[in-house]
Amino acid sequence: MRKQILFLTALLGAATSSYAQSDSIYLNTVVVTGSRYSSDLRHLPYDVSVVNRERLTADYQPSVLPSLSQQVPGLFVTTRGVLGYGLSTGAAGTIKVRGIGGMANLLVLVDGLPQYAGLYGHPIADAYQTMMADQVEVVNGPASTIYGSNAMGGVVNIVTRQMNASGQRTSINLQGGSYGTFIGTATNQLRLGDFSSTAGISYERTDGHRANNGFTQVNGFVKLGYDISSHWRMEGNVDIAYQESSNPGPVSAPLIDNDFMITRGMSAVSVLNNYAKTSGALRAYYSWGHHHINDGHTANAAEQTAFYMHNDRMGGVSVYQNVSIFKGNRLTLGFDYQHFGGHA
């Protein structure tokens, strides 16, 4: 009787495996980084690494950068403590690809649109949250010919999440640990007919592993989309982050009151089209920030009497259209306008 049961189990497993193989369709990874259109990863002229959502969320990190450091060869990110990256000295918050990066040498995109501080010209590492990302595409090496001078070291493109199946999905993640560390994230995705939405909020805080090493951040993200027709789609998103952090300085000369209060916001509206032989988009985007920084002091020095404060902005418009005249050929025409600056 036992042999018969084993035989039936094996037969059922073989039948299930055969059914899965006959009805499964395996697709190659499709990305848009390094081009203005969806392309098979194998056909891109650049070395591109792709980290999907399953790998981004495997270790429950609130930021996408720790997962990228583990998954992308040649990508190195420095942190400031238990949580956060910051803007402090000592290489904290530096992102490098193959040894090149930091400041304005590496470009971070969200859905193909640039995101960086309008005065500094470099990305703000703490603003890129896992809750908003469906996958991350990293161009390993110079991509200035497509994205401009900021992409000399490489490009990190964060593709935001989108609900494709009808229904609703909600997820809540709570974590706690040493040094008063707490991470809480809640996201909701909805699809009703042609309308889709993704919304999330996260809260992170820690006292840090050293004195004057605390970090607190609140982040909110909303993305709305509407399918105008089978070929046209409209979508918009808003992301706002506020953080308070402290830099303890080097162990040999600890700092007191080296505090940062930073608010970052970004928004975008897009109209996209996709036909058999042509595709394109019209996109408008705007990001801004307010930074309030106390440079701090050592134990033997006087407290700071003046603070560094700035307001920056960066916005632009991007229009492009791809046309495939014949097989193996694609022509892209487009126009980009960008304005950035601020006051400090």
C-alpha cells in the first residue's frame, strides 16, 4: 500500500510539473534604463544590473541602497550609522559605481526622471525608499551621452510600483531592535477598472550606536494612474520625506550638535503612449528641498551661533517619441528642458 501511495504521489508530481512547463511562458528581463524605450536586457549597449522587488524586500530594508550594495557588483554605498546615510563628512551617504560617484558624478532617476538637490547637484541617499520601488536598474559605467554630465559615474533608475491586477493589496511591516531602533511601513495598492493607485508611508527612528548619532525619518508616497485607452496612459506621483539626524563626528574628536533637519519633495505628471511601432511620453517634474544644518562643535569649542540653511529646486519637461521604421531599427526624437538652483 505504501509503495502505491509513493507511486501515485510521484505520478501526480510529474503531471503537475508537465502542466506547469507546457503553460508557462518565460520572458527575458525588460528594462528602459540606457534607452528611451523598453528593451531586452541582452540588447542594451550598456552593462545594466536589475534588482527586482523580490530581492529588494528580501532583507526588509527600508531603503533600496543596502539591497543594491549586496546585489550589484561594483556598487558601494557608505552609511552614517544604524539607520540613514546623511550628508555628513567622512564619506557618509556616498554612492559609487566601479569607484566613481559621489557629488554630481552619479545620477539617480525615479521612473526615468532626474532626482538631485538643486544646489548641491548630488542625490539625497535617504530619500529612496523600498516601499515605492518595483525594481531598480543600475547602469554600471558612464551614461553621459544619454543622461548628461551628472551620469559620468553611472545611473540608478528606480521604477515605482504599479498595480496591474484588479483588486486591492495592503501590507504592513513593523521592526524593532537595539539602540531604540524602530521601522514601520504601510502600503496599499488598488486597481479598479482603468484606475490604479499605490500609496505608502514609512517611519524610521534610532538613537544610534554612539552618542549624538540619532536618526528619524518620515516618508510618504502616492502614485495614481489612469488608462485612457489601450494605447494611452496618464500617471502622476508625489513623494515627501522629512528627516532629523545627528552626525557624531570621528571617534577621536566627537562632535556635539552637528544636527540636520532636511525636507525633500518630488512630483511628476506623465502622459505615455505605446503602439506596435511607436511609443513615447510627455513628462513634467519638479523637486525641492529645505536644509537646516548645524555644523556642531567639539567639547572644547564654543557652540555654533549661525546655521547653514538653503532652499533648492529642480524641475523640467521631457518629451520623446520612438518610431520603428523597419525590423531592427528604432529612431528616437525628443526634447529635454531642465532648470535648477536655489538660495543658501
